[in-house]
Amino acid sequence: MKFTNGYWLIRPEFQMSYAVEYHRSSRLNGALSVLAPCHAVQDRGATLGGEALTVRFSAPMEGVIRVDITHFAGEQDKGPHFELNASPVSPVIEEDDEALRFFSGPLCAEISKKPSGWQVDYRADGHILTTSGFRGMATGLNKETGKNYISDSLMLDVGECVYGLGERFTSYVKNGQSVDMWNADGGTASEQAYKNIPFYMTNRGYGVFVNDPGDVSFEVASEKVERVQFSVEGQRLSYCLIYGPTPKEILRRYTALTGRPALPPAWNFGLWLTTSFTTSYDEKTVTSFIQGMADRNIPLHVFHFDCFWMKGFNWCDFEWDSETFPDPVGMLRRYKDRGLRICVWINPYIAQQSPLFQEGMEKGYLIKKTNGDVWQTDLWQSGLAIVDFTNPKAVRWYQTHLQKLLDMGVDCFKTDFGERIPVKDVCYFDGSSPLKMHNYYTQLYNKAVFEVLENHRGKGEATLFARSATAGGQQFPVHWGGDNSANYPSMAETLRSGLSLAHCGFGFWSHDISGFESTAPADVYKRWVAFGLLSSHSRLHGSSSYRVPWLFDEEACDVARFFVNLKCRLMPYLYAAAVEAHEAGTPTMRPMMMEFVGDPACDALDRQYMLGGNLLVAPVFRKDGEVEYYLPDGCWTHLLSGRRVQGGHWQKERHGFLSLPLMVRENSVLAMGADDQRPDYDFSDQVELNLFEIQEGAEIETVIPDLSGHPDARFVTRRQGGRISILAETEKPYSVLLSNIHSARVLGGTARDGERGLRITNCGASVEIEL
């Protein structure tokens, strides 16, 4: 929201009052409270009225400072509130004649005492991160609507880039954008977003989390090009400044505060295939797809039934359409006998034709209007109502119907929608603010579904395929990117959105391979299949047409088979990255700037990413296979061909459909599994350690998890004095591949040269390689 007309003037509809100076402070329960009048106080008379802000500093965890700005404290706070996992620390507070200093670990908020010189500098490790200064903190009244707003703005440095704010399809670097936190079903080609997260980070070592689930408005180097401004309607604004200094450290603290991603089961990293949306399908159709994949030797792991597994006009009643699927129990058993997992589509809406509508209305399980009527609309389903997840009985009611499906053999749910939540003339069971519930509703919805899955299947076995989210939604993976289109620009905007979401701590992310809307030409399909199977999660899904590869061309089958096989073999590496996301908050798919801190060439890269810490992926966005991508410093190896490239510059290449830039950085020990058919197997058994350009003095730990995410095997690789040593903590057989090394003296194993390098089998607890 913009309050000013240029730098100096205020827009005529607003009356703005900015903090002008420090007046006094108090300390209570580890917090520092500062009174900041919005006018100069030069004598006693100046204390007689006029706006003033109370600014409270606290330390919810080490390296994080929470700032609460209040104008009128008497405003009711109806919630909802983000569930934060605070672990408060005892701050150090220093004071002298010039300033107050509030420390949370290495992070300091320095409040100036200079008359008419209100300023808060946020410092760490000897330098200023950012500043709230002149015309920063403010209370503002819209004279036309009577609504009040609280805002603050933080300075940006030269070359400082802003990232995040949810899954956004606009430019990856958010500088110059106006961004409102308002979940909407707007597709991938608009400024709207399904997942609005009021958190951003910059390339200067800090992040900012606005602790408000409502319609937070961000002006990112837009209204004032030197600042990020954020504002909320009401009388309070709360935010946390989170120190890194690295992007990974910022996310470690942010996800500790808002929740770490659960670890998804290994089986859901495989290939998902769906019925598509409005296509015609029954058991015969579905079986033909499944058998078609098997006939072409394309491994398939999850099958998803989209909306029309239920009868039209009835969404949701959680009952199989008996005309289309007369024997759902038998059908699911037949598919599970093939080794498949089953997913079905749901949403939080109850259509008027659903048998559940009457029950939900009578028992108060649906969102109501302020006059007591059930709120209804004809958008999406005729007369639909919305489950009120603030009512614990409504949650249990909804979960009971999901439990029946789980008992039938369903393994997981696609939790679609959750964005179109009304705010006018509605009330919730628990009295929550409708404005703030608009974005927060999705958290209650996905949490309810995730909980029933965990209760039924156990921790580590629950998985969603969710479209909407808010801060904290990363706890309930997996999320996908919504309704994209079947073309290269949409493929690129999809990647941008995933990178933005990764900056917000979402560890696992997917997208509709080859686009949801329309039908892709064969080249787009094949390029997107490669990208999709080198994402954390991979799903073939469309709107009005099927997505089985043979409908595009026969080569599409080859491409799908090749990249499914590759992903299955990469699972020891990928699942270790998944464990890292679960334990530390580092996403599986990482923006380049997150992995290569200090390389300014990586700051704006939005057509490539790191998959885990060692693999660079640059999807191809052209039919002719031409691709340009940037390699940071070091020696890189193309995983598929073994070709070596020296980094530090841009690459321009041309790739066929069975290839793309998939580059391994130097000092990588890439664990590849023995099974190219399934994502869920014993990763340590016969694992192959691929060594790439191990440099002198390097020491690399490689941990192979089991299917529960616990360490199952550990290897330490060192290079010293022209000798590579590998110490193994495992009783299972393993092998070693020395990429691009064809001659060496090996102790502790049997060496044989091959096209890609020296392969060492029969490895013992210690392997010594003299180069």
C-alpha cells in the first residue's frame, strides 16, 4: 500500500504520523519498550496529546529480534495467530547518552536517542544490516474509509536484492514490485499467488518475517526505491528481523520459528500420474494408463484420481461415483497389488448437492454469515459452503470422512483450493477475524488433513499435494505450483515461483509437468519432463487432456523412462537432501544465491537451480535445445556425459531431449543407488559413491539415510598429498566411481577402468587411492 505522493508529499486521502524521536524506555520480562512520539517533545506542553507509537523489542530466539509497534493498544485482537516455536533468550541491553542497544545473540537493534532523530539500526558482526529511520515507523488514517494502518520501512543497500514473499510468478528478484499478501486462485501467469508468505530475505544477510496472517502489503523498492515498506490494517504491526548471515542460516532460524517441513515418505519422490481434470475416465481408462506405462517400462509409483472420482455437483461428499467406479475397494486393491500408491482429490468445500451439506449446516460445521445463515456461493460448485476449521467438531467430522477413504486403501490427498475464502459478512466459530482468516484458513485445512494421515499411517508416512499455503504451511508437504499452461514461458514462470517459495522455507515442491491448461507440443512435454523429474516431486497432470507420454510421441516415452530411472538412482542423494530440509530448513531445490553466497552473478539467476547441494540443473526452455546458464567458480562435471567444464562464466549449449545441463560441482561425493525402478528401497545396499574433482585438502562426509530418514551408512572422503581415502561405516556392499580418473593404485577394493572413470568394487571399511 502506498501512502505517499513521491518522496515528500502524503497522498490526500491519508493522514500519516511518523515516529520522530525517542522519549523514554522501560524493561520488563526480557523485553525493551520504547515510547516514540510522532512529534518533537521539547517541553512538557508537547506531551499533551498527539500520536505516539510504543515500540517493543524482544528476543524470541537467538539471532532474532521481534519488533511490535502499537498505536492504540485497546483494539481487540481476535486472531488467528501464526503458531510460533519461540525459544526466548535473555537479551543484553546496553544504554548510554546516545543510544539504547538490544542484543539477541549477534544481532543488535540500536535505537538512537538523538532529538527529532528517530532511527533504529539493525547491526550484526560489526556492520549495519538495515535501518528503520526517517518516515519509517508510522500510523496512518485513511480519511475516506476510516481505516487505520501501521507501517514500517527498512532501508536497502546498493545492490541489495529481495527474495521470497511466497510462491510468486513475477520476477524472481522482488525489487520494484508491490506485493499484497492475499491468497487467490489466479493461475501462474498473474501477479496473484496461491501461497502468500509474509517473509522475505535479502542478499545482505537477514530476513524479515511480518507476524500477521492478514493482508500485509509490501512495497519492495517501489514506493520508495531505497526501502522495503510493509503495512497492515489496524493498530498493531509485529515483525521479526532474522539474522543469518547466510541464506541457509536465515532459513534455519526462520523455520525453527515457524516450523520445519515434515519428512515425506520416500515413495512419493517417484513419478505421479493422474486422470487429469475434466477428461473422461473410469477404471478401464485408468488401468490402460497404468498398463501402458508398464508396457513401455516407465516406472510409475503414485496414481492420482482428480475431482471426478466423486459425482459432479457433489464436491465434496467423499463418496466414489458409483456409476463410474462401481467397485472402488476392489479397484484400489488391484492397483495396490501392482505396487502403486493412491491419491485422491479433495477440497474444503461442501456443495449443496452433497449429502453432507445438511448435516454440516445443522451441526454448525460450515462458515456462517453474520445473520446466522450458512455462507454460500455458486462459484466452483453450485451452492457450495465452506467447512469451518476453527470448530474442533467440524475438524473431526471432516477427518472422519477422510479416514474412511484411508481405510479403503487411499494413501494421500491432493488438498486443492483453500484460497477463495470470504471476508465480508461472515463469522467463524471461534470468533476469528475474517480478514486474517482469509490467508490463514489454508493452514487449518492442510493441518487437519495432514493430522489424519499421520494418525492413520504414522509420522514420516503422511503426504499432501497442496496448492494454497501461508507461513508455517511448509510443515505439511508437498506443495505444487497451481494452474500453469503448456508452453515455455509458463514453464519458466513456474520455476521462478518455486525459487521464490524456496526462499520461504518450503522444502518440497512440484508442478504440473508440461502445463495444466491446454496440451503441450511434444517438445515442451519432453523438456518439461526432464525439469519435472529433477524437481523434488514429479507429477504428470493436465486439465482437459491426458498426460501419458505416448500421446505426445514415442520419444516422450524414452525421455520419461530415462529421467524416472535417473531420479530413482539419485534417491540416496535426494533423500539425504530431504532429511536436510526436514532437520535444518534448507530446501531440496535451492536458488543459486543460496548455495553460492558472495558470487554476485548468482543473485538474479532464475532459470537454473541447485538440486541438493551438489547438482546444478538448468532446464531447457527452447525447442531447438539451446540453453544458456551460469557456472560458478570451480571444475564442474556433466553428470550424464562426464564432460568437464571450468566455471566462473556463462555456458551456451545445445541439448537433445535425453539431456540437459545437469552439472556436478567439484568436491562432490554423489551417492547413487542400485535401483532405477523405485524411489523407496535400501539406499545403502550396493550404493555407488561417485567422486567428482576431489581437491587437495578436502574432507567430505556422505550420510546415506534409511527410509525413516535416520543415518544408515556414513562415508568420509579425504584427499591429502595426492591420495584419496574413504572410510566407511557400513556393513553393506558399496562401490566407488572416480569420475574422469582412469588410472590409480587402489588398496581395499578391486579397480576396473571404464568409459566414465575407474570403478572400484569389493570395497572394504577403508579404501585408499593413490593418484
